[in-house]
Amino acid sequence: MSANLFQPYALNNTLTLANKIIMAPLTRCMADANLVPTQQMADYYARRAEAGLIISEATIIRPDGQGYPNTPGLFSAEQIQGWKVVTDAVHANGGKIFAQLWHTGRVAHPHFFDGGDVLSASAIAVEGSVPRMRELTYQTPKAATKADIELLVKDYAQAAANAIDAGFDGVEIHGANGYLIDQFLHHDSNRREDEYGQTPENMSRFALAVLDAIVARIGAERTGLRLSPGAYFNMAADKRDRAVFDYLLPEVAKRDIAFVHAGIFDDAMEFDYLDGRVSSYLRQVYTGTLVGVGSYTAQTGAEAIAANKFDLLAIGRPFIANPDYVAKVRQGEAVVDYNDAMLAELI
């Protein structure tokens, strides 16, 4: 019943995936003290190279983007070389891999970058503390100035170029899950009164500037984008958000990028202002390749693809528990259930 997952898929008529199973980005916090990927990380990704595409764990574009311990970067020569070891290992096993480019915005913490400003769309803090380091409470961010925004756009583009230098096949811009780009796209976190706030066009401006800068640098065919139209993580829902994504998604479609990836932990969640599930809304508004994700099994994901709900299936935690997930699905074998104890090491 999951045979359709094993059909090749052409991304933007340039890059052909061997199958429709994508390894979703999974934050593991396993880089070294300089945020350089390790040999252990290379081995971890290489064991999962049978996926049609691997999207790397979220990777910070510059030091002030860090909000979790030991998350890898893509801004130093040492980090680029570390990722080159990873991409070489994946390619040696016949796989393809995109880097997910990340800035955490208002959930960054100065502890990780020796002080300085935490940046966001507006000076509105989130409650709580840093995962794995609960002694660090979140700070009230600085509303990014126009100069800050211009530099962020340049740094996203540079990180994309660094990713290509590191051997990645492309990048996914992390514009979802309550992080920096997403903070500009939702009314709960964006209270600006300038050209980056208030209206759908203005609130989309930063996301599109980042997208355009990266496309100009590495090409649309090598660029994907993750988005969360439904506010659900470090963000309160606001029915006005729909108008932002009603404007943004057709603009993204004009760029003819590789894909849009739903940003949701569980696609069974429904949002009144989206008239249901995030994936259903995205399929309605976005005309390009769509990656579905969020508590799907291979079976339910294959059924969703057959019903044209999305084109590609991203699988997350089951890949942690099953390095050979793709082979098991192909052969009809049972997969090992994920549990949180598995987060302690890379297997």
C-alpha cells in the first residue's frame, strides 16, 4: 500500500529524488564546542542516506542565532569543513542532503554568543527557559532595525553559499516553528509599525527578502522553505495570520523553488482560521511541490500522497529509532518505536 513512496520524484525538474520519503530536520545538539559537525554526525546521516532527501538538523547562520546547546553552525571555515565530511558520507552512500538554515530569533540566548542583543520582529519576549539548560531564561529581544534586517538577509545568503561549499545539494530556509522568520509572519510576535509590520505584504517582506537573496545566490532549484501558517509553538494564534500566508504563499510560488515544507509537529491539529489542517491549507493556497509532515506513518503518508494532499512525506522521530527506516518500509518490516531515551546518543 506504500508503493507510491518508492517512485522517483523530480524536484523542480533539476534534482531527482530516488523516493518520496524525506528525513525531516531533527535537532540533536551533538556538534562540538565550536558548533562543528562531528564524525559521529557524519556516520549518523550516512546510515540514513536511503531517504530520497535528508534535511539536516537546524543549522545556525551566525552566532546570535543560537538558542540551544551544541547546535551546528554554517558560518565558520571549520564548520563548513565539518559539514563537508557529513555530505561526503551521505553522497558516498547514494543520498542527497539539504541544509536547514536557522536563526532562532527571540528564543536565542546571549549565553551562547557572549552577550549582545537577542533579535526579533518586535520587543516581545516568550516565557520559559532554554531546553537542556533550564537555568537560562528567555530575554526580551530587541526589535530588529532596518540595518539589522539587511545584515540578516546577507547572512542568510552567505550561509546558503557556505552550504553549497560544504557539499549540500541545497538548503531549506527555516521559516517555521516560532523562530526568527516565523516571528515576522505572525501578529502575536510582530507588532511593528514600519514596512515590516501590520499588513500581509509588510509582514511577508523579510521572509521574501531572505528567499530572494538565497535564490539569487544558489538558485531556486536548490532552495526549499519551511512555513508554519498555524501558530502553535512559542506563538499565540491570531486569525489575522491567515491573510499573511494568503499573500506570502502565492509570492513564494512565483519563485519556483524546490518545495515548501509544512511546519507542524502533528498534522492532525486543526486551526479555525485555516479551515482545518495546515497541510490542507497549504495545498489549497500553494501550487508548487509540498512536503507533508506531522505524525504520519509510511502507510498514512502514502495514502495522503495518493489523495494529492501533498507530494512528499517527511518522517521525523521514526528515523531516530530506525536508521534503516526506508528499507524496513520497502520490505514491509515493523519499525522500532521511538522513545525519548534515544535522544541521548546518535545511532
